Amino acid sequence: ELGGAGYWGLLVDKEYGGPGSPFTSFASFLSRMGQVDPTIGGLASVHGCIGAVDPVRTFGSEDQKRRFLPELASGRSLSAFALTEPGAGSDLTALKTRAVLQGDDYVVNGEKLFITNVVPGRTVGLVCLIDDSPAVLICELPKQEDSNFQLRKYGLYALKRTYNQGIIFKDFRVPRGNLLHVERGNGLTIAYHGLNLGRIALCAGAAGVMRGML
């Protein structure tokens, strides 16, 4: 029902299935949703800001936008952002997850932890090292865990139904056409862009929750 109302695609431009709402309107709306249900507001924040929506709409090629954004805007595919690792939390330069190009695919090996909104079948913006430089791959996770992709459960529930889990990649293949390109900087430029929006969205949702408490 939320997908049919256009909730998941608020930040997506009209040509890709969303209304193209400005971020100021999106933030105000998150405050209203925070009063109704913090989880629903939080899911939209993750999906639209630090999930795959912002990286694709801001840094994606025309082909990538047309492939990914309609599904993300409709809510048929919700998204997450896989950045944090066991040895790379605040120090994002300590990334160890790597992707190596083999033919038409990147082969990914490594572990991510504390990833919000990740279950099988989701679309994930994955920050990893390619040729020793941070990069972002858009990964469409399999519908179920297999030998190349597993989830690590922590029993951590910051928000209900957001599935905060770890991801383990073992020779996980991603099409080379899913690599995002940035003119200046590297994959961390993409990550920080979404994180900056996410920080504002988090505050907007908290403002709504506090209003509800009052």
C-alpha cells in the first residue's frame, strides 16, 4: 500500500517513476511519519538516502537509472547501503572487502556488519575496494542465501522490521555494468553524499518522534 501511494520513490525523478520531491519536502514528511510510526519513517530514510536510491540517482549513468530506479521507486525492491566492516567503522579508509574484475563480472569477497534493511532480494549499494581504491557496486541480492551470500544475525533491533544484519560475500558475482562512476573522488565520495542526507533525515524523523512523545 505504501508503494502504491508512491512512498518509497519520493526522491526519485518523474521519468524514473517517482514524483521528484525536493529534499526539504522529504525531510518535513519524515517528521510527520515519525509521529505515526518511527519504523516507517526510518525505512524511508534508509531507502532514499543511505540506501541505493541516492547513489543511483546522483551518480548513476542513464542506463543504471533506468534499470534500478523504477523498481526502487515502486518499493518492489527496497534497499540498503553496505559500508561498515568489522575493522572499518569510523575509519572508512580501512575497508577490506574487495571486488576483482573477472570477465563481465566483479567477484566480491568480504564481510559487512550492522547493515540496516538487508534481507535476501534487496538492492544494496556496496562499498568495496577495486584496484585498491574505494568504489560502489549496486548489488541485487539473491532471493535466498547461498554459498556466495549469507547474512549474519546479531539479534539487534534498533527499529522493528528493519533487519539490522551482517553480510558475508564469498566469490559473489556482480555485473561490471553495476559499478557507479564519480568524476571527482572515489566510492567514499558517493558514500558521504548519502550519509550527509541520511543525517538530516535521521534528525527529521527524531523531531517527529519527539513531537509524538510530547
